[in-house]
Amino acid sequence: MKLLFVSKLDRFVRAVNTITKYIETGKALGHEVAVFGEQSSEITSVPYSLDVDKFDFAIFVIYGPWDFPDLPYLARLLDGMPRGRRVIIDCNGRYNETIRVEHDFNHLEKLDGHQGWEWIEGFEAVSEKMLQPTLKPLRGDVRPFLFHAFDPAAVARPYRSPQEAAQAWSDRTNGAKPYGAVYVGNNWQRWSQIAPFLKALEPLKDQLGSIRLTGWDWDKRPDWAIEHGLKGVDVDPELLERLGVETTGAISFHEVIDLVGKGRFSPIFHRPLYNRLGLVTNRTFETFCADTIPLLMLPDDLVEPIYGSEALPLDPGADVAGRIKDMMRRPEVYWSAVLKTRAHLAEHHSYHQRFKELLTILES
């Protein structure tokens, strides 16, 4: 099978890591996978192609308008690939009526100028097959396809036992864990979750150690958000200063696992909109590759269906501080949950598994 992904790859955001894994996995399984467009000098490991006719399917991975190619490239793509062989993976839930959750929303009229009906009609003009990375799409004409996945080969330290993991994790003499907690992700519709998390950690400040937030716009509310009157891109500088939180800019996708592993804990958050729609992200799975204890700050109805029952101890619920204190007191118990969850993800959510699921959808 020859697959052509259509999306704007940016090494700092969105699906770049996932698409590179599909390219690697496809090659390992005997398929050819490329990205539509001129060869990029920024991500040289990704093959690009404009030869639309040589591919069997075009797979649009859509977050925003920028993921559709500009003219004349879009015309070339649509003319060269029949509509029945085009598929859309709707990563932001655009193919729905307008939905608002807290300050989060699926149609960014203030930023991209497109109304909800435009997204729906535009998607239908491009493809007759819509996929969303959720187990329960709202629309009956959307198929569930989680898209993102877990790569067992990317696990930074594949411990043989919880005892080995806990011993390495507890060792604070060699500087391997300079942070108590690390979160990597850009400040867009996450502050309503980050703020309560940080406040919960405040009583543990001396025991836990430093906290690091890495991504765009964690140091202050950005000018563009102020200009457009957008909420959900907020920060509380006094809280960050009081806790001594280190804020740094965005990092490339291939640096994420290493940085996350420098923290003893790393929370997994989904945007409020994503929580409502059950949408997963690359970080849903990638965090389990890092040498850290993931904290599943997710809706209860998502944790077990994705991660399995062995992951439930990693869900701190309402008592974040209490659960972290217990994790520091009994790390073997929680590393057992991490290792069993990794095994579950490797069996049910690997890129090999996901690639085969995609082929089944394409051939149906």
C-alpha cells in the first residue's frame, strides 16, 4: 500500500511525531508512506512527494486551515486523487457543530475566520470518510480511529521490574531527576488544568523539588491572546514565582521523551474540548515512553478504556497531593502500574496495531 499524508509538519507542535512513526512503521511493514509537498529541509528524515498518482490513498491530518495545502498544490492533490480515496483524520473535532467547553472551542472564528458550517461542508467536499481520534464520535458519519499510538521501541529505560525502576527513580544523587514534575506542551486552553495541579503541589514543594513547564507562552499571557480577547491562554505569574516554576520555550518533538524523563512525575492533560469529545493526543501515549511516573489527569471514562485497569493507580483523582505523597512513599507499587500499562499499550495501542487498523479502514 502507498499512503500519502497531507498535513503541515512543524517539529514543535501537533502530529509531527505521530506521522514520522507512521512512516517508520509503514516501511517496516512493507508499505510506502510519504507526506505531500516539496521536500522539507526542516525535517529531513520525512520523505515528501508531489507524485499524487503513484499513491493509493491521501490521508488528511487536520488540526487547522494551515494543514490544507495552498493553491496550486491543493488543486493538484484533489485532481490527482479521487474523493473516494481521500480520508480525513479530524484531530480537533472540527467536523461537529460548534462546541464550547470552558473557554475552549472547536471552531476558531476569531483566529482563522471559518464558521462551523464551513468546516463541515469543506470536509465533505474533500472526503466521504471522516475519522476522529476518539472512541465515541458525536456524529454517526464519523468512524473512531485513535490515530496516535505507543512506540515500545521509544521507551527510554525499559526496566525489568518495578523494584529496578523504583530504585533508579528514587536515586537523587546522580542528577538524573533534576525536577519533581515536568510538563511539556504549549499554553493553549490548558491553564484551567495546570493551575489547580500546581496549587495541589504547593504543600509538597520542599519534598517534590523543582517544577518545569516547557512550551510556548507559559511565562506570560501572550499579546495575540490579549488582542483577540481569547481566554484559556492564561497564566498566574505570582503562582509560578511562588512555586519557583521554571518556564522554557517549545522544544522539538524528538527531545520530548528525554526532557519528560528528567522529572519524577509528568501529568497528562487533555484540553477541555478534548475531554468532552474524548480526543486523544500524541502525549496520551508518548508520556509512557519517558522515564517518569505519568499522572493521568484525565476523565474517568477515558483512563481504563485506553490504558487498561492496571493504570488506575496512576489516576490521582481529586487528591493529587495525597496520591503523589503515596507514590513517593511506595514507588514500587506505582512503577508496577507503569510497567503493566506499558505492556497494555504495546499490545493494544502500538503503531503496528494502529497502522493495520488504518489499512482496514482504507480497504473497507
